[in-house]
Amino acid sequence: MGVREAFGLPALTLTASYLAFGSLIRASGLGLLPGLATTFGMWALPGQVALVELYGLGASLGVIAATVALTNARFLPMTVVLMPHLRAPGRPRWLYYAAAQLIAVTSWVLAMQRTPALAEEERLPYFLGLSLVLWGGCFVGTAAGYVLAGGLPHALSLGLVFLNPLYFMLIFALDLRERSRLLALMAGAVVGPLLHLLSPDWGLLATGFVAGSFAFGVDRVMARRQASRATAGRHG
Amino acid sequence: MAERSIWLVILAGAAATYLWRGLGVALAGRIDPGDAVFRWTGCVAYALLAGLIARMIVLPLGELQETALWVRLAAAALALAAFYATRKNILIAAATGVGAVALFAWLGGV
């Protein structure tokens, strides 16, 4: 079922987004194989772009590792939040550690939206099917982008680079019913660019803490008000 | 400086990425999903991702810097308008946004 869902638009857009990464690899003078290896080992586009660009600039191994770690720290809260959605009794723990490698923005958002409607034992298979197809699409995109590099009109390739943030934004917009999520998304979108200007290294993490805690607090206050209004209504 | 092998860099990048995913699995087993800590973590995750997406649109790295900020904002707004006008059709919305950036870039002679 996850496989069916992934084929089509999600895989198509990720493949198209990785076209741009493939051409970046080519432009940086790296071979196709290292490019594919980053898609295999990392599968996190912003971190991959940072790695390739920093390597090209001659940054040290320590600086590259630290930057990638900061860029990808989002996977910690993402994984913590997704795991209870995938768990079912009687499975070995290593399976979850392996599945964690497949957590990326698209697979995460779709799994967060779809798995609550599935039976417990169907959730992990759904996630694996979905993610493996998406992952596969990214290898195709990396390779195709490498081969096609320079062949696409420049205006079109700029459009394809824009597809990545645009698609992420749209899949989040698919499901905004939960108030705390909506608050967190709005606060993060406002605070993110501002804190990035203050500190490109720490801005993203600070955004998560500041905007996330703000959304959490506002949501709690609103929930308490609703609750007290409901009681007042009952007694009045 | 010692030669930085690209393979060593990729290995470090992969480790620096998986670290968070693996740590997430380990921690997830220790937090009760009904807990306030868990709900706070969810808020942090959504805020982080929205911050990342907004940063990629407003302050992009790489070649997207060649496009003007208003072009990217207009393209994102057009895509959202198309998304809601078509009852959340992502294909049409994404094509609208990508088409807008490509068209403005082409007209601007980038």
C-alpha cells in the first residue's frame, strides 16, 4: 500500500528534486559514485548539498561533519515522534533502527498523516514500502541529474531546485487540522529565516526550540481556556 | 593539510546524519506518547521543518540565489493559491510554482 502511494507524485517530485543535486555533483567535479553514496548514506538533501559545497570549498573534515550534524539534527525529534506510529508488538528492535535510516521529510510527513488510520501491524510495512520507493527515486534523480547536467535550460533547472522546498511546503499544507502542528508550522516559518540571519549554524536548531516551545505553550493555554469555557458552560 | 578523501567525508556525513535517527529510536522507547514531553517534541519537529522550508525559500543556498526574493515568494504564493483552488492538488500546485520560477528566470534572462 505504501508502495502504491509512493509511486506517482511523491517519487516523481523527489526524483526531480534530486536532478538538481545530480547536476551539482557534476558541477563540483565529483564523480557520480560519491554522489550516489551521499544519497545512500545520508538521504537528506540540505545536508547533502552542504557536504558537497563545503567539500568543494576545501573545508576540513571536522567542519563538514559538524555542519552536517547541525543541518540534520531535525531527525532526532522527527524520529522520536514517528516511532510510536510504527511500533507493533513482537518485532526485533534492529528493524526500527534500520527503518530510521529511511526517515526523510517526505516519508515522515506522509507516514505521520497516514499511519494512524492503519492497523498497527500494517504501519511499518507501509512506511518501508513508501520510503524504499522514494529512496529509489532519489538514486534515479541523482544519476539522471548527473548525466543531464548542463543539458537542461538554466531557467528550468532553477525551477527544479525550487521544487524541493515548494513540495515540502505543500505536503505540510495537506493536513493542518491539528492545532499544535499548525501553530508550530506557522511559528517556525516566521522565526526560521530570522534566526538563520543571526546564525546560519545554530539558527535552525534554535528555531525548533523557540518556535516549537512557543507553539506548545500557546496550544496548552488555548486547550485550557476551551476546557474552562466548556465547564463554565455546563454550570452556567 | 592531510588529503581529504571524499569517501572519508561521505562516511563522516552519513554518521553525523544517522546519529540523530538512531538516537531518536533509542529515545522514542523511553518517552510515553501521551506525555507532555512527547507533544513538545512534536511541536519542535514541525517548527524545525517549517523553519527549514521557509529558509530554503527566503534565503536559499546555491543557484536559487540568482532569482529575486519576490519571485520566489510570488511563486510560493501562486502555488498555494493553485493548491487551494484545486482542492489540494499537489501536482497542479507544484507545477504552478516551478513554472512561475522558471518563467520569471527566463524572462529575466538568468
